[in-house]
Amino acid sequence: MTDTQRNPTILCISTYEKGQPFMKEAARLGADLLLLTVDKLEHADWPRESLTKLITMPEQLTPEQVLNTVAYLARTNHIDRIVALDEFDLEVAALLREHLRLPGMGESLTRNFRDKLAMRVSAKQKGVPVPEFTGVFNYDDLHSFLDSVSGPWLLKPRTNASAIGIRKIESPNDLWPILDELGDLQSHYVLERFVPGEIFHMEGVTWNGKILFGAPYKYGKPPMQTMHQGGIFSTRALDRESSDALALAAIHQQVIESLGLVSGVTHTEFIKSEADGSFYFLETAARVGGAHIADVVEFASGINPWVEWARIEVATLLNMEYTLPNLKHQYAGSVICLARQEHPDTSTYDAPEIVHRLSRHHHAGLILRADSAERIEELIGQYTHRFLEDFCAIVPPPDKPTA
């Protein structure tokens, strides 16, 4: 229980610069905000007026060292809730909650939203369709998997975000040299059947186990293809009455229920198989979607997932009820790429549906809003082709997260 004589205190952890809307809203609602970030981000664009205290730490600290840092901080600061603003901080936040005996997701539940093997096991146990998969543990089991499940296959790091570190395996003989190269790290991977198809995502808000909001979107090129081959990132809202949107709503509910989320926001990805037209669960995260997806959702629906997440955390702290605000029912999408130019000029893109222009070095990006999904699809298609000619730069994919 929090003291009645003080504001509830939320410790935010982020090793990347993000989550500003969360912090602003939580402070507006009366929470005291502590932010723990890394030394190089000490002077980043944080909402300092919303922060009670900003603490920095060196990069690459072990979880135990972060725990010591937070335990030292707790000597002179009350901490009632811990929120990881980035996916790469989820596990250490769970460790801290367990150690400080604070509410929220512990280490086992966090694995369902961080570990690609754990989330597949939990989803499959509840009947959610997933591509065939196996953990990389026993070699006899791997041989049986390769013999019984037709290739190609994907070898995925269990805890990396996005498509970082994913390798496509074309034949069984290709797998074993890679496992030799990985050595002791190979058990931190999952092997699954590669399912050709289009990638979709659902942006969700859940309260007390009930999904209050689920917005269906479709990527342009699959994120794995964009990550490894470069090109244009795009996403667009689906027509809410379309068969794809209705099917996604059903499987999304299955996934969230099977993984045990009580309250929070989620970003969940699915693939629609070219072979059978069915949706399969790929992965989920108990966080806000990256690549300006939160902005796209806000322009379409009127709610920002960061803000709703803050409201959920504060409502939980104060034992209050959370309700979803009234929604707008428009459609939005985005087109973004790494640009050859330091400050790309998008002024020749002049459709009235453009509601936001990305302002970031060596990036070009637009967010569009319209009254129909068809108009957004049309514009995203046009602008994707133009971005390739006007701006798009290609760099080698990272082997570890950079943002």
C-alpha cells in the first residue's frame, strides 16, 4: 500500500529514448516519476518537468548491477510501481519487481511477452494457431523436427525484438554449422517453420483481463524483409468490418487470454499464410509498438497507447477503475525509410491526408489519415514507390538493437 501522505511513485526504466507521453500523462495524473536510463541519454529529450528525479547508469550493466542500483535508490525514494518503457528492459524490470515484492508482471509471466519460445508454448497449449516450432535443446528432437516439418525454417533469437538476428535456414545441413557457431548461445534460439504470407499487427489495450481496444493493421513489406534487405517500412489500418480485421480480433483475443496479461498495452504480430489463408500467431510484447505506430493509432482512433498505458498504471496504483476514452473511427497509416539526405524534403508530398511529417536526421516519414481504409492503402502504395526513388538508403542490418 502507498502512504496516504505522498504521491504514488513509478520508476520508469528505459535504455532507449522513448516513452515521453507515458511520463507526461502519469505525472499529470499525480504520480511521482523516477526515470532510470543510461549515461549517454542523460541529456536526451526527456520531459524533465514531469520527472521527480532522473538517474543514469553505465550501459551493459548486468541485471544484478541494475538491481543494486535500484535497491540503493530505494533507500531514499519510495517505489510503488516499476515500468519498463522499452522491450529490452522488460526482464530486468521483472527481476526488480520480484526482488522488491512489487505488483506487476514477474519473471515467469514476463517470459510470455519477451521469450519467443515461451509465448509459443503458452499460446499453443491454449489452441492458438502457431507455425510449427521447437526449442534448440536436444539434437535428436531437432533432427525429428527437420524430418517432419517441411522447410525452409527460421532460426530466431528468443529475446531479441523486431527481426534482429533472425536467420533463414534453407536445408537441414545449413543449420548445424550455425549452431556450432552459436555454441552455448544456441539454447537461446527457437526454430520454426517459415510461413510465407503477409504480416499484420494488433495494437491492444487490456484492463482486468478484458480487451477494451484492438486496432488491426497490416505491414507493407514484412519487418524481417525490411530489417535484412532495407527498403520502406509501412503500415496501414484495416477496414474494421473486413474479414481480415474480424479474424484478427478473434485470434488476438485468444492470444492475450492464453498468455495471461491482466492489464496493459500490447503489440502483437500475426501472419496470414499464402498457402491456406489462415492467421498464425508470431509474437507479442507487453509494450507500445515502435516505428511511430503509437502516432498512427492516435491519428486513427484518438487514443495514444502510451497515454492509456500511463492511465492504466496509475489506476492500478490508486485502486481506481480504468475506462477507455471515446474513440474516433478514422483510418491511418505510415511510410518511413532511412534516407540518403540528412534532412530529406517531403514538401512535394502534398496530399491533404498527410497529418505528420517525421523530423529526424536521415529519415523520411509521413503519417496519413483518412475516412476510409481504401484511401490510406492507395496513398501508402503511391508513396512507397516514390520514397524508394526519392529517399531510400540501404545499410547492413544490425546484429543487435540500436534504437
